[in-house]
Amino acid sequence: MQIYVCIKHVPDTAVNINVVGECGFDESVKFVMNPYDEYAVEEAIQIRKKAGGEVIIVSVGKEAATKTIRSALAVGADRGILVKTDTQFLDSSLTAQALTKVIEQDGSPDMIFTGKQSVDSEGMQIPYRLAAAFDMPVVSDVAALSMGDGNVTVEREIGSGSREVIEMTLPCVVGAIKGLNEPRYANMVGIMKAKKKKLDQIDIADLGLDINAAGTKLTELKPFPERGKGKILQGSPQEMAEELTQLLKNEAKVL
Amino acid sequence: MANIGVLIETSDNNEVKKTNFGVITAARGEGGNEIFGLLINGSGLTCKDAVQEYGIGKLVEISADGANLSSNPELQAKALAEAMKHFEINALFGLSSMQGKDILARTAAILNAPLTLDCVGVNLAEDTVTKFHFAGKTFATIKLTGECRICGIRPNAIEAKAGPCEAEVMSFQADVQDSGRMKVKELKKGASERVELTEADIIITGGRPIGSEENFKILHDCAEALGEAAVGASRMAVDSGFAPHDMQVGQTGKTVSPKLYIACGVSGAIQHFAGMKTSKVIVAINKDPDAPIFAKCDYGLVGDMFEVVPALTQALKSDN
């Protein structure tokens, strides 16, 4: 099995984002692997353990993304490829094209994993565009997966606690969510090994993509206004509950 | 005049979900365009009255000759893409719901069209949409270019405004073949009939102090007294095993913007706040008067949620 896992280097969800200029932000904050991608990496490693083969990490991002690729190599992925760009917010379609090109140049995927979305630009479409490019079936929001003979059965969350059980043939694309597995932590041995694993870098300009052909362009990024300190109610639980009910009805008018 | 499509989502009992009306309103914009309602495996006659009230002029029932669309999302998207070409629709809107975002993304990939999901605003004249980046931390404006664009709208984000017209019901038979490479085998219903978080008007959430899965009962009881409310959980509560993953609200869970959000025993971690700060009204119930959430809410109740929440349920019931 040749399994490709597409991951993104994103700001840690525990940090605040300070907007800089028209559509940038202060990138000196801590960056991590996109949380949903951790489940994608773990699932690929578990499948390789049973079926054999290779797990290849692919990312599109700035040079600093090598750190996140190394963290995937430290938990057991075999090697990595970074497509270098100079923006954190590349158009989703271009990102998918870049991923497609490098995967095509590298080998022939039996499975491609991604997280269901990035937690920064929240495009939510990379798995679908990869599937169309490789002419493979795709399911995203996958919370359970079991390998069959030439096929895979997945459970897709569809809201309200319900799931669809979907069978698809290999090769295929899977978008992972939390709950798919318990991602492992890297140990010292893994971290040391990762330093010696192969990590290729290629500039996006060398892939022959027209960067200016983006169908979507971020034109403005601004902080979402914070609300101030609210009204703190006083009294017994019953008194506060009754006052709140009246405030929600008559002042806030949301009931 | 342009032809604009709206993918109409129906509920299990074949009724038009009311969250569609805001999407139709957004697609209508300042007017002057032909608005097509697109139904996959739905009944035009059943849906006509509801959607024409908001300005759907043509309602298209999409089906496939010799293929069952309902058990194959890939086929649905192919049929939808064909219908768009047939009716010369160059902009498609839909709900960014669990179902909607899947079909819209599949369709965008087939048509190689630019796609923005989870939008909270649309400006047709300028070809821009607004949505959040980093959950609720920043607000982004995105310009779309290209011959065809697709846009998913967060449920309840855009207020529905009526714009009645008379809808013509049409049917379209797509010429799509089932490749047999994917099939929905089964629907596993959740344990109880929960209101979906991303589509709810009111949400009540429990943090780690809730202590157990059973204790969520006080939140479910209150949700019932609040009306059609959904129950959520903080990451701490989910990671402690008190609630399933799909109930998590936050930047690494579901990002929500209901009209009322009640956080119980939630301290207000940055990643949780990012997932709910765009709510219209935020109420915080917490034992700790110094909890960070009290600095960023509309109404704060300092007290033990195991006393305050049942009292609130009672107060809501006696008020009704």
C-alpha cells in the first residue's frame, strides 16, 4: 500500500490571532499540525502496519511547515514532501492541484488521507478535489474505517449523532475527523529517527501551476469584535434563573 | 440576467428545511436574476409552496435514468452538475450543513469551480463572500472569480426575507451511470433524536464539571424547556469521555453561531470561545466568579450548574 497523507501547518488553536495588514496575521505564534490531520496520519500508519507499504506525508506551505512534516515522521510516517509557497492562505483549488502534481510525480496512491478541513482557512474541500483529480471515490467526515479486500468501509458523521456507513473501492480518498482513532505521541527514538528521514522540498512555481488563476482570493482579514463584560446576575439559583428568563425574553429577545 | 441555482435541502419527511430560506434570500440578492431551486430526489409539488414564498421561480426535480441517486452522493453531485450545465446556471448556493457541504464540494470538484463553504454573508454585485478564518477569531472577505461559482451558507447565518413569486415545477433527467465504486450501505441513527448543533437556534453546552455522561440529562432537560435546542460539550468534557466527539463545540469541533448560547461549567478557553463567540447572545453559568468566560458574555450567572440549570429549566417551564 502506498498511502499519501496531506497535512497542513497551522497556528495552534490555543493561541489568539492578531491580524497584521490587509490580510495577514502575526505568524510568530506557535504552529502545529492541523488537528484533524493527526487522525489522518495515525490511520495511515495503522493501515501500513497491517498491509505493509509506505506512508508519505505531503504538505503545501511555507518552509516552516517542515517542522510539522517532521512531527508526522516522528510518529512513524516514512518520508515527506513539502511544496513551498509564500502564503498561509493559498486558494483551495490550487492547493489541491499542487498536492496532485507532487503525488503524481512521486508514485501511485492506493489511499490518500487528509483532515476534513484546516482550522485556519476552513476550506473543507481538499479531499473532494483530490478525488476528482485522481478519479477516485471520496468520503469526508470519517469517524470509523475498516479495510476490506480491495475496498474500505467507512462511517461518515452526518449530524445529530447519526452516521452513514459507506463502502468504497480502493484506491480512494478519506477525510478524517476526531474519533477515527487515538493519535500516538512521538517518543525520543521516533524524533531522532525522523531527523534522518527523507524530506524533499519543491517550490510551487516549479510545478507549472498558474498561481494567478486562483478562483478565490482573500481580500480582507479582520479581528472579530470581542464583546465586553456582560451583566452579572445576583441572588439564589431560582432568582437568577427567573431573572435570566425575563432578560432573554424581553431584553435580548431571543426566546 | 443570470441563472442562479439553490440546492434545496429537505428533511427526512420530505419537507423543505426552514434553513433553506436564508440561502434563497442570499441567492436573490438585489433581484433581477432567475432563481432555480434544485431538488435531488425530492418532490417539487410538496416543496413548491414553501420555496416560492422566498423567490424560487423555477423548481427542478433532478432524477437519474436507471440510477438511484439517494444512496450515492457521487451520483447526486454528477446529476447536479449536469442540471447546472443544462439550465446554464453559473452560480450555485446551498446550505453548508453536513449534507450540503458534501454535495457542494463534490459538485465544485466535478465542475472545477471555485467554492467557499460556511459563508455568513454574500455580496452578489461584488462577487464577494464573508466567512470566518480560525473559527470565530477572524473575519475574512473572499473574492470569487471564474465562470461558475459555488457557495455554501452557514445555517441561520443569513436572515430569511420573503419575496413571493409563482414557481414553475420542472423535471430534469440526468444521464449519469453508477460506477459502482461507492455505496451508502446503512444509516446508523444516533441513540436519541438530537438537534444538530450546526443547525440549532439555541445551544446549551456542558464543560468538564458536568462530571459524567449521565449528568448531561440536566442539559437535555433544559434544552427541551428552551424549545428546539441542541446540547453541546466542551473539548475537556469530550476528552474526559462524558460526551461523543460530534457534540464538541470549538475550533477543533463544531463552530456555531446560534441566537442563544448557554455555556455551563465552561471556563472559556481560546479554542472553545473561537467556536461560539459569533453567537448572538452568550450566557455563562459557572461556579468560579473569575472564570474568563464572564469577561466576554452577555449574561453571567455565578453558581453551581447543578443548581442553576435545573432552576432555569423550572423557570422556563413556568414562564411558558
